[in-house]
Amino acid sequence: MKKIEAIIQPFKLEEVKEALKSIGVDGMTITDVRGHGRQKGHKEVYRGQEYQVDLLPKVKLELVVADSRAEEVIATISKSARSGKIGDGKIFILPVEDAIRIRNDDHGEAAL
């Protein structure tokens, strides 16, 4: 199994969710996060005062999928989250040793 963590632009969330739903992926955890990469934030003006916004709002998706589905899910997220501009985000893939469904003690892929 693989854990896929994707950091994406907030305005792309619905598009990514719909794309994942269309390939049969139901379970995911979504968290509002803040951060920056190469874009290093931007300057804004509030009441005539200029200030630096270092941490930009992003959305983090976390999914655990079977090894056989990982590439399809990664490609779907990548395609649907891409705007072609700096700050589109990143995808991280981690191995998952086991998963357990608390309700009935299912283990492994059966727990997904």
C-alpha cells in the first residue's frame, strides 16, 4: 500500500476530488495548510501599509491506496491539480506497512 500526500492550490480542490471520484477513489483526508516553496510568498497592501505574506494557503490531501492503484491516483491528482503556474504543489508517496479498520479489525487492503 502507498500513502499519497498531495499539497495543492485551494481553488483546485473540487476539481481534484471530482477526478478522484471518477476513478473510484472515495476515502481521503483533506486539511487546510499554509506554506511556501519557490514562490516565497508575495507582498500585499492593507490600509496603505505594505507587508510580506510568507505562508500561502494550500490544501493537503492524504490517501492510502493499494500499490496497484498508486500510479493511476498520482496521475489523476497531477493532471487535475495542474494550472501550469508556480505554486501548483507537490505529491509525496510513502510506503504503508499496514492499515487497520477499527470497526471490525480488517487489515491491509481490506481495511481501505
